[in-house]
Amino acid sequence: MMRDRFHNFPTARDTGTGFALAVNTSAGSVSGDTVPEFLLNIIRLIDKKGAMGKLEIPFCTSGTNYLVARAPEHPTGKKFGSIVRYEMRSSGETIYINTNHPRFFAIRQGARLLEAAGFRLIEVKEAKAGG
């Protein structure tokens, strides 16, 4: 069986803050101390590089959940558990980032966002977060 391109990423077994929320991409490095900060910084980088138009919004994590949407809710109408509001500098449009995720999931979904925007993932940083 072929492993997916995220096989070196942290998994659900890697709980807590024992790993950094940080990636290196062809567009630059992105990091954050918390899941909301990390995902917001990814969106900021994509917007700064003028690649927001490449993202399909809403951006799904699965068939029934959104990571990024134009309203802070999933297609079922269920509200995001935790959100960050972002006004795109490229268009002035407001989008909402669902930040109600564990750290390992944020790294995977952040990498998916970057790839969808056309940026190549170089590495997931392995530095330990916190102390």
C-alpha cells in the first residue's frame, strides 16, 4: 500500500504541544504557537502572495466539514466550534477559518491549503514547541 504524502506528519498519537506548528514551503516559512494562529498565518501568506484565487472556498476537510468558508458554519448548518475571521487584502472579502482542530490536524490541513494555493511543501519542522 502506498503511503500518502503526509506520512511524515504528526498523528493523533502526537497530542499536546510537543511539536511545532511550523512548515517550510516554496512561498516561505509559516508557524504559529496555537492552531488559530498557525492557520491564520497560512491564510495570510497565501493572500500576501496573491494566491487566494486558487483556493476553492469553501475549502473542505471532508465531505461534511469546512476548514475555510464564507460563513462560519459547515454545509449542515452547524456552526464552527472555534473561528478566526479574516478579511482578504486581495479582495476585501471576509472568510472564516474553522480552528477547532488538534495540532496534528492543523498541520495536515494547513499543508493542504498551501498546496491548493500552488505552493510546494518542503518540510514540516520538527522543533519542539513550548518548553
